[in-house]
Amino acid sequence: MTVFPRLDTETDAIVVEAIAEAHRQRGGYLGTEHLLIAFASHAFVLPPGAAARLPESDTVRGELARQVGDPGRASDEALLATLGIDLAEVRRRVEATFGPAALDRVAVRTRRRRRRGPRCFPMLTGDGLGVMPRVKQALERASARSSRTLVCPSVLLASVLDDEHATATQLLVGLGVDVAGLQRALTTTAR
């Protein structure tokens, strides 16, 4: 099943697996973390040097749960922590500036608004999933790198890892993976 144009057969299979992973996690979107789990499950399609650097898919899922919690139901504190923001420190500084329980006073006065879902682009498959902007950008970078050929798995993974703020990159950093070394292994031994 071809999901996105310009993907070779192996890359298309990775994206299809990522979509299946997104459905299993019930988040309603396709993110870079789903692509990473799919690559970890199908590391054999990557150059050996790159495949050896990727953790197992269950290890990636565990790190995702540790960093974000239950996908689709992450706490505010966990989400802010993935951006490098310490909520406890923010609370401490607000209370030091505005007095004890300042955030609680504001929370009582603020009406709870309807929560919007993640900002996604509509999925081309029509199955209800959205595509997160970082996935779309990675696909665009991969397509540009492979201007005259189909996108191979190495190029797509390298394009995902180009974004240091992508969830996939943050998961690898959290697992102690040398992301720069993985990128070199992907680009120097591209298939």
C-alpha cells in the first residue's frame, strides 16, 4: 500500500508499520516517535552500521512511556519536560514573584477551555490519523534529498533525525544513542 508518493517499497513498509503503531497507541496522529519504532522494528532495511546503533522497538516504546507517559493522555508536567521545561521550577518562580498559591488563584478564575487535539495535517489514507508537522517536514526533506530517485529508508530516518526537537530524536538522546554517529552511519553507507 503506497501511503506517500516517492517512497521505495521498504520505506513505504516502514511508514505503514508506523501508521499501525500510531493506531496501537491510540494517539490519533502519526508522529516521529511512530516512525522511530517502525525503524527499530525493521532495522534490517538500514545499513548495518546504522542498524547496530538503533535500540530495540520495545526499548523505544519504554522510553516513550517514560518521557511522555500514556500516549494521548500525557500530563502537562511530562509534556513540558520533553521541551526542557521544569514545571516545579516554574511554579517556584511564580510563587516567589507573585506570592504563595499564585497559580492556584489564577486556575480558579480561569474557565477550562475545550482541549484541542494535536495540530496535524490530514492523513492521505483516510483512516482518521493526522500527520504531525515534523513528520511532514521530514518527508519533504527526504524527498528533496532524493530528487531523482525514490526515498530509501536511510534517507527518511536521517531526515527525521535532522530535527533535534523531534520526539524521535529526543527518545534516542534519552536512551543514550549517539544521534550524530547514527546520522553519519545513515549518510555514509546509504543503500
